[in-house]
Amino acid sequence: MFGPMNERATRIPVAEPALTDRELELVSECVRTGWISSGGKYHDEFEARWAAYCGRKYGVAMSSGTAALEAAVQALGLGPGDEVVMPTFTIISCASAVAAVGARPVLVDADPETWTMSPELVAEKVSPGTRAIMPVHIYGHPVDMDPVLAIAKHHGLFVIEDAAEAHGAEYKSRRCGSFGELSCFSFYANKIVTTGEGGMVVTDDERLAARLRGVRNLFFKVPRFHHDELGHNFRMTNPQAALGVAQLERIDAIVEKKRAIGAHYLARLADQPKLELPVERAWAKNVYWMFGVVLRDEARIDAAELATRLARSGVETRPFFLGMHAQPALQSRGWFAGESYPVADRLARLGLYLPSGIGLSSAEIDRVCDALDEALA
Ligand SMILES: *Cc1c(COP(=O)(O)O)cnc(C)c1O
């Protein structure tokens, strides 16, 4: 595998892409043949193969996961006056995609153990303005989808699944990315399959797939330079897609390695009394995109202090998400005033994630755990 391996002796990175000769071979072919824009065989092959991996009919590649979410919201025709129910404990991309079309995010607190949107809190957030629900699988653990799908069906709502952190994860033996009208992925450099920057929307709906292609490519149509709607340039390049194709060839091994890293951490940290560890519900296959830990109150420090201590031992970490309700950019629109999300607040204060890249060795995982024990002693 390629990468800045020589740094690892002193610092264990939180994530790094694990690229091989196969990526080099396919990208080189793009360069040699001149197929470096969004035209080219790997672009179309990656769309078809990723959609098939998710059990979907159509894949529409995008320039990022954020672009995928924005395109999904626009393709469904959401706009001013519309509301989308989503977790507060997520990345800003979910809320910004909704805000971009003039619609409004409506927030749901997290489940304290899976850290995903708590399904029993969704129904009370549905109003006459609600048009869609956006479940987000967090750090590799799926959302409890059946109740979400039931509420959506009952109220006639779209489901936009954000599976950016859940490549290969399963809910009741069905892959994440196969639920709802549209499912969005990111292939950013720290994601389980990466194209450097990139994303995709997958769907079974031919009409929506056509709309997504329109949004992606400025709604160009025949005759040329006529536009009935405004879109974006959200195109993915052929060399990016070539990276994706190379990794799809070994995705089972990649997902297995992620799960092995998760299992190693879980076994090694099981007796650490000051940490809550990730769970795997009976109906879930967790892919441990990032291995998160949450400090218990008896640790008497917060995640920022733990991160500082771990950094001193050469262990890189990242803080958990700060809830959407706590984001000045969203509060300034007059949203979420007086609302409270105690679980998300606790996760933001006490949660962080540990090195989780598939290049991690067993010895490095043990080093991380030793550093944790020392930091919490
Ligand atoms: C990474 C991520 C995104 C955004 O993807 P980018 O490719 O970085 O734009 C969206 N949603 C979730 C849940 C993510 O983890």
C-alpha cells in the first residue's frame, strides 16, 4: 500500500487512504488515453457497479457527498416552505443541502448507544410542511430503518438516505444505500471507498436518475445551450471513478478489515471502565467507519482534554459532530430556538474517534489502547 508510512512510527493517523498498484494502473490508463474529464469508461462503470453493490438500478456519480445530498434534495423538487426531518448529530452537509433550496431542516436527537437518529422521536417532528426524512448512518452503524420507513409511508414522505459513512453496512441483511427513494454516498479521502473527492446518488427510480443527471450537469439539453432549469456542475472525473472501480474490486476485504479493526478495539477496550464503546444492534452490521468512544462521567475529563492527552502519545483523533442545533450558521436563520438535544450535546462534549484507517496494524491498535489507558489512569 502507498502512503506516508515513515511518519507512522511517531504518529498514528486517524485515517488515510489505502491505495494500491491497481488504482495506479487504472488511473494511469486514464492519463494515457486522455479520458480525464467526466466522460470515459470508468465513470460509467463505477456508477453501474456501485449501484449494483447497493442493490440499486441507477447510480449518478457526483463531485462530492455534499453535492450528492444537494442534488438529491433538488431532484425531489423540495423548496421554500418544505421541511426535512434529520438527525441533529450529523455533518453540516445534510442541513446545508436542505437550506440550499430554501427548505428547512427539522432536527431529531440521537440514540445514546447507536448515535444515530432516534426513530421514536421522528414522528413528533412531522408537520404538515414535512416532505422528507433524511436518516444518516453514523460512523458505520445503520439507523433503525423500519420505523423510519413506516412513518414515511404513513405520511407520504420521501426518504433520502445518507450512507456516506456506511459503505457495506447492513440493516436486517440489506445494504445501506438501498433504502428510500434516494441514497447518497461520499467517496472523500477518509471514506471506506474513496475517489479522493467524490460522491454518488443511487436510486431505483428512472425519472429521478434522469433529474439527478440534469442537476449534475447544469440541465444541459438538446438543442444545445437550452436550459429549462438551473443546475450545477457536480460532475465526477473518470480518473476519480477509476480509483473507485479499483477499490470496488476488493471491497469485501476492505469492509472485513474495517470490522476486524472494530472487533480488535472492542476486545481490547472492553474492560476500560471510563469509556462507552460502539454497539452493534442485533439487526445491524456495523462497518466501524470510524471507531468512536464516549467518555463516561467518571472519567471527569471531556473529549477535548482526552484528545490533547492522546496527541501527546502520538495518537491522532477527531472530535464527534457538533449538533446542527448548535451551529451559528443555522441558528442565525432563526431556527431551533429553545429546542434541546441533550444526547447530541453529550456526544459532542464527550465523544471522539480513534485511528480507524485500514492501514492500521494490530500493534498500532494496541498502542492506541495503551495510550488511552494511560490518558484515563
Ligand atoms: C463525509 C460525509 C458527507 C459529505 O461528503 P463530502 O464528500 O465530504 O462532501 C455527507 N454526509 C456524511 C454523513 C458524511 O460523513
